[in-house]
Amino acid sequence: MMKSYPQFAVVGHPNKGKSSIVSTLAHDETVQISDIPGTTTRQRSFPLQIDGEVLYELFDTPGFQRARAMLEWLEREEVPADRKAERVQKFMYEHRNDLRFHDEIELLEPILQGAGIIYVVDGSKPYGPEYEAEMEILRWTGQPSMALINLIDDTNYVEEWRRALGHYFRMVRVFNPMKADFSQHIALLESMAQLREEWTVSVKHAIGIFAKYRLQNISDSAQLVAELIADSLAYVASMQISGEEAKPEEKEKILETYKMHLRKLEEKSQQKIAEIWKHSRLEKRSMLPLFSDIDLFSKESASLFGLGKKEMIVTGATGGALAGSGIDLMLGGASLMMGSAIGAVIGGAGAVFGFNEISDLKILGQKLGSRRIEAGPMQNRNFPYMLLRRALYYTQEIANRPHADRSKVSMDGEELFGTHWIDEQRKKRLEKLHQLFRSGDAIKEKTLKEYNRIIESILLEKIEH
Ligand SMILES: Nc1nc2c(ncn2[C@@H]2O[C@H](COP(=O)(O)OP(=O)(O)OP(=O)(O)O)[C@@H](O)[C@H]2O)c(=O)[nH]1
Ligand SMILES: [Mg+2]
């Protein structure tokens, strides 16, 4: 029975990337993919659903196993073209309990029920006549079809594949499910729309919905990023202390609490962003920790800061500048980054990067003797930019990642994000808002919204839509 939305069965030889293509086109990270041939053993439907509406449906299928034997059976009788599909039906009926043809029956079923055919080959392996029986069988079904050349490895036999496939398919496209970006996805959908006349309208509709959905995702991600920055800047850790002064272990402990919380905020934000883009099962991210005992004089630490020399906000703030009321001590020491050391890395003579103002420890006295110690809000002026750049980079990586790509998100490419990721004008606006976030006052909805808008405008430049 024909559904109101288009259906496509992705078929081919075992281990050619069929499931990968289904995963990427259906935006579904649950599709089973592996390098063991024969991973997919049953046909399974993966509808692409957005806001409750099915836009199209893909069928993942097992690969052909005994195409030649099946074709031999089909050809045993003279059949006119208009009866060929019927003959395929008959084969399936007669072999429904024959395990030798289990995979052929599984993969042909959705096709005989009206799904268009997407035949997948690996263009990094040479063409061979063993594929001809498969393509011949597909022709027997009489269903509209196209071929996709997937390049699994670096070798390239695309031209010979094109020549061969051209005999069997009207449309032949190259598509890499591990690398496909948004526009390649859309281009493929446009080809798929041509398979059947009545699908043109629904696939065009799907493309429209898709574009809107992407904008919505960008906007939702921007909001999460804005909240992350605001919450991180405003955070204050607080702890009761036993005596008049904070003991070294108490200082150590509150700093640990403080750092841990900021790390958690970033991690949660990344998880939520992954969920927005339907990538929630991705392996734990291999991120650079924000606060750790890194070697300040290594190249990595410079990229950790994520700021070019010119972009760094150089503050001259030293202990004196902050020795105001309530501030009992400045932070420093081995676990944090010392201003002078950073200055040395950056090479600006006398420039104090300001990591010694990473957070102030305040001792709050109370009349009845119980005293508290507080760390935060974050005073370091470069910190929010570092955090922001990482969050933007992460969002861009997730948004552009095809669902067949299950590898870890690595922050290693972060430096590729460039040093010019933010212009002066935006930076000025952000700077004002950062000041408000760290002021200790409750964060106002309006402030957050303004921040959100700036983030969204940056993401719209970074993410194809
Ligand atoms: N590098 C790279 N690897 C790919 C690509 N497409 C598929 N692979 C890999 O090839 C292997 C097979 O991919 P699947 O999508 O499981 O292939 P399949 O055709 O569904 O395999 P069966 O279900 O066993 O028939 C997996 O290890 C994939 O990660 C690609 O475009 N590039
Ligand atoms: Mg598979």
C-alpha cells in the first residue's frame, strides 16, 4: 500500500554503507552500523519525523546473498515486461520459508510494497559483473530506482562505476554518508524527489520543513550557549569554615567544588546541544578540561585559551586593584594559571593576562561566629570568551555531523575555528553583558535574551542553513 509520504529502500551488496546512508538521511543515530558484513539482518523502517510529521521513510535492509540463484529462477520462464514484478512476487511467495533467500526476501519486500530503490555501491572498490544479477533483479521489480556511489576508502573507481550503473539506473549520484553536509543532503533529496512524480511535492515540502527545523535547532542551541556563559560567570561556590581563617585544605576544597561545577555546566550544556541535533548517544566528548594542571608553556595551552594575541583582553589588574572590601586573598598557585606565566606564553611584555583573578575567595564573617568562604563569581575577563568559543565550536561540530558518523567529538580541531571568530563590535556588546553576569545580581531575562541574539547571529554565520 502506498503511503502519503515517500518511501525508499536502501539496498545493495553487504557492507557497502547502506545502513550508514539510512542513518544520515533519516537523522537516526540508532541505525546499526559496523564493518562486519551482514550486520543488518532484517529490513527495518526509519521514518524521518519532525514535529510529529513523517517527512519520508527509509528502509534499511540486509545485503543481497544469492542474487545469481534468484535471477536464474526468475529467468527460468519467459515473462513479458509487464508481468515481471508479478514473477518476483511469486519467487518471494514460493521461497518464504527458504532460509537461503531470507535476505533477498527481506530486502525486496518494501520495494514490492511501493518503496523507491536506492542501490548503494562502494566506489572505492572496482566494478565487477557480480553486481549485475542484483541490479537485474531490481529492474525486474519495476520500481523507480537510483544508484548511489559511496566512497568508503580513498581509492576511486567512480568513473567505471558510473559507466556500469548507467546501464541500469537513470540517476547515479555520489554520496558519502560520513561526510555529507546539509547542502549535499538537500541535493540528494532533490534527486530522490524525481523518482516518482507524486513524490516531488512531498519531498519539496520535506526540504522546506528541514530548513525551518535547522533554524529552530540553531536558535535552541544559541539559548543553551547563552545560559552556559551566564551561569558560569555568575556561579558562586560557598562553604562553611571551621575557624576565623580558611585553612589551606578548605581553600583547596572550595576551589575544587568551584571548578567541578563549571566543568559540569559545560558538560551538561554539550549534552543538551547534542540532544537538540539528535546526537545524544555520541561517545563522551574528548574535551580539553577547562581547569587543569596544564603545562603553560606548551602549544596546547595557547590554543586552550582560544584567543589570538591581539584578542586577549589584557588587564593590569593585580592584587591591589581587587583588594577591596570583603576580599581576603587572591588566588594563585600551582593549580591555577598565573598571570605572569601566561604573560610569558603570550609574549606581551608586562601584559598580565589576568588568570590570577580567576575567582576571588571571600571570607564572609557572621556575627554568631560561623564563617563561610566563597569562590566566584568569575572575574577573569578572558574566561567567558574561552568558554564561548568552545561552545560555539562544539555546536558547529554537532550541527554539521552526519548521523552515520559516530566517532568522538574531538576538540582538537578547535584551533581551526580561527582567531577571528568574533568581531570587535560583537565583543563590545558581549563584554558589557559579561560584566552584568558576573556582577552578582540576578540575571535578568532581558540581558540573557540580548546575549542569546548575539550568539544566534554568530551561529547563523558558522552553521549552514
Ligand atoms: N570512511 C567511511 N566509512 C564508511 C562509509 N560508509 C560506510 N562506511 C563504513 O563501512 C562499514 C559498513 O557500513 P554499513 O553502513 O554498516 O554497511 P551496510 O551496507 O549496511 O552493511 P551490512 O548491513 O553488513 O550489509 C562501516 O564500518 C562504516 O563505518 C563512508 O562513506 N566512509
Ligand atoms: Mg547494514
